[in-house]
Amino acid sequence: MNEKPKLSDIHQGDSLPSVVKHVTQQEINLYAEASGDFNPIHIDEAFAAKTPLGGTIAHGMLILAYASEMMTKAFGKSWLEGGKLSVRFKAPARPQDTITVSGKIDSIESIEGIPYVNCSLECCNQNGEVVITGGAVVKLQ
Amino acid sequence: MNNKESDSSPVSFEQLPIGYEFPPSSYELSTSVISKYLEAVGEQPDFLKSGIVPPLAIAACAMTALSQSFTVPPGSIHASQELEFLKLVPIGATISCGGKIAQKLERGRLSLIVLEINALNQDREKVLAGKATVAVPK
């Protein structure tokens, strides 16, 4: 993990290091165990097949964890200790989807002498469909 | 993640008023728990060397704590999420997660429930805060 990036290394317009994940039912099941969220829409394929979704979907928070991984790669402890996320879940992620998380630095501002990095981010599936969209702010320590 | 408290049976969200505060739930974030979480999210296991709990693991605990306290009808969707990471949490710590119903809104064919969530460390310091919006079909 990067400790904390230097302000001089960060520029408006910079792309964040993208993260690519392949979603599997096994990982969804593991996430259910890890998080305690056993909603059948995520883990019961027979149940989920009968819903309008037509099959199981990944937990939104699982996909959001991918976005946090991207921010951690980019900003290290500054993200873990001073990060903010604001996102909308636009579409479900399904088993066998490949999710690409991408983002960029929109602006850098100083508030009371502390630099804040404003980023936009997106999680898209292999069809280019947006699964999560939103922004993140990092308070550089 | 093992929940040490919160033995109440969940109730329908319709029965809960705005301002209702959920009973807190405790989670011990041991190495094995975090290792399991990292495997689930496909994160490198060497993250464990940092000794820091991933903030989304804390958020997952907070969301689970609330979701175990009330029910929503089938077809409900987690529509949006805001999170703020306030303090690092070391692996091995125990956190207390809670929240409240901040708003109930009507938007056409949907009801929106806005939940405020938080997590406190063992010193009762807030380590995470956030809001989750759930869209519920009428």
C-alpha cells in the first residue's frame, strides 16, 4: 500500500489506477459470509431466478469495495483515514461480470490549509454499462 | 462478521418512525474476519500487513447491523451510499455499529428510506459515518 502521496505528485486530470475484477458467485457467497448479508437475491440462485432480476446479483457494497481498492491504491492511508465516497448504484453486477473501476482527479482544493483531492469514479461492466457512479474526496494528511 | 449483540427480531421499515435509532451491534474485526473479507473482495492478502481494517469492511458491518433490524419488501434496492472514513481501525479491534432512520420520502412509485450509519471504536470515537438510501417499491 502506498503510504501517502505527495501533493506535488498529484495533478488535476490525472487518471486513477484502474482496478479490474471478475465477479463470481463464489465471491458473492464469500462476501455474504464475510458481511453477514445473506439476502437470497445474492446467494440463492433458484430464488433469484424467479425475481425480475432473473438471477443472483452481487452486493452493492462488494462492488463499492472495488472502488475503495482503487482509491487505496492511489492515495494509501490518506484514503483510509480521510476519504469520502458518494455514489449511486445504477445497475446490478452479476456473476461472470467483469467490473472495471476507473476514476480521475477532477480538482484539488485547499480548505483551511489542508489539500483535498476531488475525484470522480465509475464502475462499469464488460458491456460498458455503468454499475456505480459517483465521486470521492481525499483529505491529504 | 460475528454480531455480539442485537438479538431483536427485524420489523418492517413501515413500523419505524423517522428518527428511530437502531440498537448498536458489535463486531470483532479479528485477523481471520478481515482475511475472509479480503478474500471475498479479491483484495491482496498482504493488505493484512498494514494492520488496518479496510474501511469498506467497517461499512459492511454498519450496513449489516441495520439490515438485521428491519425488513423491506422484495424488489427494494440499495440506491445510493455516502461514506466518510474518520479514523483508522486496527485489525483486532471491536467496533460498535448503529444508525437511525433519517428520512422517509415519497418519489412516484417508490418510497425512499434514508439511513444514517455510524461505527464507533472501543474509545467511543466515530470511525465511520455515512448515509444509505434504499428505494422501496410501493
